[in-house]
Amino acid sequence: MENTLLVGIDELNEIMEQFFIELGYDEIECCLETDFCYYLGTDEIAYSLVSMENADKGFKKFLENTYENIPPCSLFVISLLHELGHHITLPLYSKKIKKEWSIKKSLVESKKADTDEEKIQKQIEYCNLPEEKIATDKAIEILLENYKFIHSYEKTIFKAIKNFYKKNNITA
């Protein structure tokens, strides 16, 4: 059912879902939320059109410091691939390991960060948590293996986002 507050949200979700179908993951459903997230057990990936400046800077810095020769790709698409990485990798680990990771994750999330630099550093620490790093490793692997398609489809995604903004009188 079409969201009555935002025009074209179902169409935007379908564009995102088609991206995953083309990569071989037709079970993925997508939804627009305020943050990127993978919901284990529902095969749902949430994506966000909201920029979180310090988180983006931290993720970008993490990528630059961790991986060599990443081909040009937007943080938005790498974030989609990262959530796909969770979909692929999380089911492979035992409940005990996931619980330990969850404890580490909550410790990082609970650290107070007052300055922009502290917020960026906190994001880098978050990206280095085992489940996050493994998901990003998988995302980069998928990006490298499917770069031609991903680079091409990235244009489709951003055209759909631009149309969504236009339909809803949103300026980006």
C-alpha cells in the first residue's frame, strides 16, 4: 500500500529491491527508514535518505583505511551492500558469538562522543566491530565482483531518489 505521506515510496522500495534481485537476492525486501539496517529473520533491509555527517565521515575514513583500491561508489550504495553483507554473514555465526558481538556493539554505542572528531572516531570503532567488519568485507567483495552492474545501477538508484524528492517537493 502506498504511504499517504510520501508519494512514490513503494516505487523507490521496488528500485532498491530490484538492485538486490539483480545481485541474486530476490528474498530481500526494502523499506525507507531513518538509518540503514538489516533485520535478521525478516530479510528486510532498511535504507535512509538522511545524511548523518559524522557517521558518513567515519565510515568513509574506515573504508579508506581498511580497503585498498575500492572502485568509485557512493557511500549510499556501499551501505546497501553492507546491509546485504549482514544478510549473508549473520546466519553463519552461532548465537553465542552474536551475543558477544551484541555486547561489544552496545559498549561502543554507549560511549559518549561530544566533539565531531569523537563522533567520527566512535563510528570508526563501530565499523571495526566483528559483525560490522565482516559485513563490510562481504560488501566490498560483492562490489568488486559485480562492479560493472553496480556502477550502472547506481545511476538508476539516484535517478529514482531524485524523482522521489521531486514528487514530494524535497530539496536535497
